[in-house]
Amino acid sequence: MTHIAFASGFDSLSGFQEAFQRYFGASPTERDASTPIRVDRFGTPLGPMLVAATDTHLCLLEFVDRRLLPNQVKRLRTHLNAAFVPGRNDLIAQTEREIGEYFEGKRRDFAIPLVAPGTEFQKTVWEALTRIPYGETMSYGELATAIGRPGAVRAVGTTNGLNALAIVVPCQRVVGADGKLVGYGGGLWRKERLLELEESVVSGKPVE
């Protein structure tokens, strides 16, 4: 446990245990690991990301400073009925590798199997997000029309904000009707940087 704490960037084991308690509802040693969701974090050019995966599906990928992250964890814990435990598995390693390739401008699509529990409407919106082409954007209204619900723009925006799989489910590609950047849980500055990265790759400019 001490090794995991320091490898995750914490200065002490107690700090790691406190953070784990805050996010996952129990200390690492209190969780029943019979059906575990492994939890780790890794660095990116835009800051560290928290990643969580079962042995078969990625279920959480988000920047660690996102304000709604505890709520996302609580929702996943309820829907998946599984214990969060610190550690890594093959899917977490694959996620870190593919996200690294994305930031290097070498990857446009992800091969990571995903699970995103929610209502049928929410699942429809999240699936539609994955079909927005790399380097392109779509307005909330256009996304609502694309799923056959043109009158549900506000609900689409809310669902977009509940996305727990940042970058791999590219909610950063949804913008306001006037093209302005709005509504990104990881911070608008990150949304801007992600879109700039994709535009740079598509245009053939060097990735900064």
C-alpha cells in the first residue's frame, strides 16, 4: 500500500488513505475486493488523470482536479456495485499508453473497451460523442439533432457534463452554437488545449 501511495504521487501513506476515503467511500483496506475496480493515476501534459477499470472495461478517466469527480465515483460505485481498490491492470496500462499517444499526436481513435452506466438517453448521447470526428466540433444543438432529439439541447448538455471518460469519449468536441468554448468539467483551458492539439495534428503542424 505504501508503494502504491508514493507511486501515485502522495507524500505520505496517510495522505493517500485520506484521499481514497474521500473519493471512494472507504479506506483502501476496508473495501471488499471480490469484484474490484482498479484505481490509479498517471501524468499528462495537461495534468494528472485518475483512471479506473475492471479487468474488462475502462469506467473512469478524468483529470484529478475536476470538481464533480467524487460524484462520478459515487455514481459508478452504485451502478457497477463493485469495490474500488488501488492498483493497476492491463486496461489501465493500455489507457495510459493510448492517452500518451494521443497527446503525442500519434493516435486519433482509441481501442479501449468502455463501460458507461446510465439511462438509455445518456448512453445514446455518449455514443454520439464518440462519432464526432477527430479535429472537428459540433454544437449541442447539432448533437441533439444527431440523436433524433432536437428539442433536448439542455438535456444533451447536462449529459455531456456527466461524461466520466474524458478524451476517449470526446466531450471536448462539443461547443456552443456560436462556436465558443463552453461547459467542460476539466476546465475550459484544457478544452482549448485539446482542440488545439487535434487541429494541429489534422493540419499537419508540429504538435507543441
